[in-house]
Amino acid sequence: MKILSSSHQWKPLLVVSCVFLFIGSIICMNDILLPSLKSFFQLSYVQATFVQQSFYLVYLIFPIPIAWFISAYGYKTGLITALAVCSVGCGLFVPAYFLSSYPLTLIALFVISMGVTLVNVAANPLAAMLGKPEGSHIRINFVQVFSRIGYSCTPVLATGLIYGTHKKISFHLPYLFLGIGTAVFALLIWFSRLPAFRPERVKGFSFFAILKESKKYPQLFWGAIIMFFYVGAEASTAGFFISYLQDKSIAGFSSGRAAQFLTWYYVVATIVGFFGIYLFKFLSAGRMVVIFGIGMVVTYLLCAFTHSGLNPYYMIALGVFISIMFPTLFGLGIEGI
């Protein structure tokens, strides 16, 4: 089968995939963290949304500086730095917990998000370059499936660590393990033979220069706009997944029961993500986005305007349609650049 041919550099691709395994777990922690912090700090829903805002604010501020960093030092250094930054951010959760400081918790999330953003800016293009150009969509989907595996493993494990047997909220414990893991993996990549792949240096590097240059690539311009709406949808879904199912007018689930459904949401996304790689043999990336995008819209409408025993399963069904969207949109956006 062509999609699994030697046109892909599998060894470095598996290293990048393992990076996404860690990053998937770290991103998924937001979904577990929001309801636990809401209880721990006695927050309103508005205050609790600062969790997501602190995490995703980085995507607005740092992509251009990160692009400069990668341009100067290359993709391998970018990945090592990203994992190190994530490890530091995870470590900040320990004093945030013992000092019972919500502001320090938000700072920790902001630092972690800097590392996650650096991974997304560095690792996705790196995966695209690890083989022939026509296989870039497949490779980006392949490494992103590993992030879905990280998502799938995290809810039940993290909920068990946070609430423990005595139902005492210890929100720092999952981050302690993730911080150690990312630090160790950063060292492993440092000594690995992962290609550096340093992009061509651009003179006069600035935001306005990049904006001017981007006009030559309509797929990049429209890809960024579409990604804005898509990431907003996925982040909001995952962030409020547990709270949505805990709502008595929807399902009235316990935190543990809701976390199980969040796990199934990510398991479904992972399985369909693997199947989606196979579908690229028959359907173009553009058609896949149209089909899965329409499925997302229909399922969101069902979640928003119906109240029945099926709503928890509608939420799981969203995992089907988000499965291939981010990597495929990313691949289409940078295609030919």
C-alpha cells in the first residue's frame, strides 16, 4: 500500500510521534484541570475559562518569535527547547498547589503553552519534511494520531491522580509526572540522530514581512482563518466536555463518569484518525475536510439544541469528526510552501 511505503522516513517520524504523545497528554490536562480548579478554588465558570484563555493566549503572541527561533536554530533544537519549556511549566504546578495560588497556576499554564506552541510550529512541518512531499498529509496525520493516544490515556489516569482515593483534589500530581517525562525525552532527543532541518534564513524577518509574503500563498492565508475557527471549536469542546456532562439538565454525571466519556471521545478520535490515514488513498485532503467538517457542524447542533440520553454519545461522536481535521488543515495550509 503506497501510504505505508518507503517514501516516509519512519525512524525520525516515530521520534516526532512520541513528542506528540507527551503533548497530547499535556493539552488534554486542560480538560481535566478546568473542573478540578473550579472546585479547588471555588471559581465561577467565567473565572474557570481563564484556564483555556491562559493556554491559548500564547498562540496569539508567540508564533512569530517562535518562527524566528526555528529559523535561527532549526527544528531539532526547537523540539528540545519545547519539551524543556513544557517541563518547567509542569514544575510550576507544584508551588501553585502548595501556595493555593490560582494566578501562579495560570502562569504555569501559560509557560506550558509556550512549549506546546513551539512543538506545533516545529514538529508539524518537520513531520511533513520526513519524506516525499505528496505524503506530507499522511505523515502529519500519523504523528497527530499519537497526540490522540495521549488524549485517550490521560482523562482516567489524571482524574485518578487528582482526586485519589480520598477525593482530595491534588491537581499538581499529573503535571509532576509529565514534567519529569518531558525532561527525560528532551535529553533523549538531544542525543538522537533526528535531522536538524534548518529552514532558509530570511532577511528582514518581521511580522509585516511575513504578512506581506503570505499573500503569495492563498492556502496559507485561508488556512490560518479556518484553523482559527476549528481550534476554537475543538478547544471549547474538550474544555467544557466534563462540565457539560455534569450539568443536571444534560446528563448529571459524576466527574469520574464524565472523564470516562471524555476518554471514549479521544479513543474514537484516535481510531478514526488511523482509519483516516487509510482514507487518503481514496479521497483528497480537501474532500476529507468537507466531509468531516459537515459532520462536526451537524453534531454540534445536536449537542446544543437537544436534551436526551443521547447527548453524551453525541459528544463522543464529535471525536469521529475532529480526528483528522487539525493535521489535515495544517497540511493543506502549508502545502507547497
